[in-house]
Amino acid sequence: MRKVYGVIATCASATILASCGGGGDDDSGAKLACTWDKDVPLSFEERRLETPLPFSGQNVVGQDQTPFATRIVTAAGFQSFAPEFAESLCNDEGQTQLSNYDEALASVTESGKALWRAAVDRVQGKRALQASETLPRSDDRMLYWSRVQMTKVLRQWKPEWDISAEQKEQLQWEFEKASRGQTDIDFPTGQTAGGKPYRRMIVSGFDVFTLGKPGTPNTGLRNGNPSGATALALDGKEIQLSDGSVMHVQTYVLPVSYDPFNKGMQEDTLGPWFKAGPKRVDASISMSQGGRDIFWLEQWNGRFHGSSAGNDGIIYCPVGTRLPAVVLPLGQITAEGADPITLGGSGCNTVVQPRWYGSDTISQWKKDAPPQFTTASLPVEKMLLANTQAGIARPPGAKSEGQDGFDVTWHTNYSYFADCNSTTTATQPWHGVVNKMPDPADVKAPEASWCARTGGGGDYLSNESAYRNTLLRDTMGLDIPAGHIHIPVMNYFHDGVEANGGGVRDDNSYTDARFEAYRNAIVAQGEKLLTAVGESLVP
């Protein structure tokens, strides 16, 4: 059998049983010809794989021109995943043991699961570090960049047998889901060994994003996402609550691109655990990074897309078309350098797959189907008063009301179109109160006649994940804590300013002590906030 974290081990098919340690020697099973199509167009994200950090000019100390993806994957000890994935699809002799689509699907899915488990285990200290690894365990970035290396491998794979474009796309889809922990979720039932009940919480994080233009050296490549780091740190974790019950946490990671959301990725992940049964969740929380040095507990989520591109280079609501009912035609390129629109019904409007919403929101825009705003059901007061910042070492340069950690606020702001056919918008402002409940007079809910422009968390995919999570809660009739926590941005490096920790700015470096301090503090306080949600489930 291949090593535990090798990505080709799968026993789902008889023809590849030999590679799993059974069924004879390595020559057993059918072997068909395969090759690599190096001319196939890469995805927008895959085009960044050869892009380095800045290696010359101002604010550069190091001069490493190695592509950033290669550097970060190697620093995490994940450099074998893409080569072993390639070996599982087509070996050095140009042969594959995968003789049909079903076998390929089983193998690709298992490879995705193996990548997810390796990332979780590295962060949680269950995977032995190699001597060459220079990234702290808490880092989240190797998961994203290893995944993109592997999707490139899969895109270039060309087996002898006839595989259709639709089947190839489905293999990519299933690999994406598996490598994000979306097919790895399971919950305990009944009671703990001590006779106490389980509380089941599901939490989402996000990929890294704002990664810059493919081929152009830039510092955006080195961005981390503390919501993704939180997901890796908490997957499978059990937290004892004040009554002795145990909160079991399962996590997954979402992409920073609109297409997977439009296709129903988030609902497909949550839906099975929202259904009635012994494993139904007691709380569903989405997380992403938002503002500087503050946690936002979002109250209202809007049904509207902004003008920012996803990691896939697609912009769905460009400047000049910003009305709720705007739908863009397939193939339209909305900005220079952007990729074309690929899904029907896409535009400024959020659409939901009929399999989860129960009616068609794609072929025709309807003002209130789905609703313009959804509402969080978080235990806001308990979270605000839990003093989650206590004992959290504040990173260099961070500021908050106290001496520890970060401030927390109930984020009740949003913006709207009072007339859904006019581009004129208005804003309900944030009340500005932190670490306690605001005056109720400063909190105003959206009116039914309005159309959403932004939720409290803006108009990007953070808001989208919050909207879909709470819409599904309502559609399936659940009465559980559900909502979005915007956690602080972590992408701050040493800049030579004493108040920010000093240090030397080096745009060629992929990490430094300030960057790591932000991630560690954010993840630790984020866990405390999730625990406060768990405590709200205690009678």
C-alpha cells in the first residue's frame, strides 16, 4: 500500500486493487494507454501556478524566482501530492489502470479526500513534519495550491478510452468537493460515553483570494485566509460545553468563485445535514475574513453580486449593469482579462438550484423568490458578552478596545435599492458599538419593498455563503443558530514601522512572525466565538 498521504491509494475499484495492497502483484488488472495533453487550456487559477512573488525592486530582500505555489507546497511538505496524483492517472510508462469513468471517479474522489485529510492532520499535529518543512502547522495555504496543482494534472490527463468533456468536468467537480472536506463530513449520534448529548455544528471557511493577475509577480499570491485555517484547525474537534455535553464540529472549505455557488455546491454540502434525522446539525456557521482587527457578527445577508472577480477571473455584475434583475448572456466577457460567463441565469442576481429551493430562480428573475434579504439566527448577545478576546495575544500593530485579542460587534448595516428598477441606493449604517449590545433604536431591519444591494458583509462571496446558509435554514424549516462570522484580515507582514512590530519588509517572503501572529490569534478567538454559539444550545 502507498503511504497514508499518497494520493493514489484507493480500493474502490477491482482494477486498481493491486495498488491498495491486495489482489496480486503490480501487473494485475487491465492497463490501458494514456498520455498528457499539455496544450489543453488551463483554468484561470491554474495559470497562476508558475507566477512568483516579486523578486526585484523596492521592498524586496529575497530574490527567489521559484513560482509561489511550488514554494508554499514544498514548505508544507506537500510536494508529492501532484506527482503521485499524476502517477495514479497515467504512469511513467504511459499506462493507466483506470479503464472507465466510474473507476476514474472513485480514484479522483479518494485523492481529493486524501489531500483534505492531510491538510487537516498537518494543522492539528497528527501528521509528522518533514525536516524540510518551514511553514508553521497552522498555515492553510498548502491546501489551496496543492489542489490547483492537482486540477491542472487532471485537466491534462488523456486516457486511451473515450472520456467526454462532460465526464472530465464532473471529475473536476467531484475532486473539488472531496479536497474541500465536503464529502468527509459525518456526525455522531446519541450520547457520549459519559451519557451526555452531542451538539452538532457545521462550519465553513474559504480559500485564499485576491491572488493577482496570472503571470505577474505580486504579493497577493501569499495571502492566507484565517477562515480556511480555522476550518482545518477545528474539523472533527469535540468541545466540552458547560453542562458536560460535547459539541462535535465538522468543517469544509468553499471556493472564492461564483460558479460553484450557482451550481449548488454549498447547499449540496449542507443539505444532507439539515434534513431530519439523528445526525441533523444543531448549528450552521459560515466564516470568512472581513475587516481589520474586528469580528463582525453579520445580521442581514443580501441577494446581490458585486463587481469583484472570483479566483476564476469571472465578474458577474460589472460596473454599468448594476441592477438586481440583470442577467448576463453565456460567453460574455465583462472586463479586460476576465474569463467569460459560463452559467445560465448568472449576473447581479443570486440564483438557487431548484433541487434545494423547490422552484425555478434561474430562468426568470423574481423579486422575492428567493427573498432579497435573509436574517441570521446567531446568539448575538451571548457571543458579544463572552469576552472571547481574553487571553488572546494581540498581533503586532493590531488595535482593539481592550488589551487582548480583537473587538466583536453585531454588524447590522446593509444597503439597498429603494426602487428595484433604479440604480439609486441607500445605506443603513453600522451602529459603531463593540463588545456589547447596541441601542435597539440603531438597529433597523430591511423593508419588504426594497431590493438588496449589500448585506452587512458586503456583496462578495462572504455575503453569498451567508445568504445561502440562512436561506437553506429557512427553506428546510430549521430553528437553529445559523449565520456568518466575518473574522479579521490576517494578511499583514512586517513593514519596518515600530508600532506594527518593526521588522524588515520583504515582498519576496511568504511568511513572517507578524503574519503568523495574526493567523494564530484569529483562529483562537474564532474558536471561542463558535464555543459561545455552542453554549447557546445548552438548556
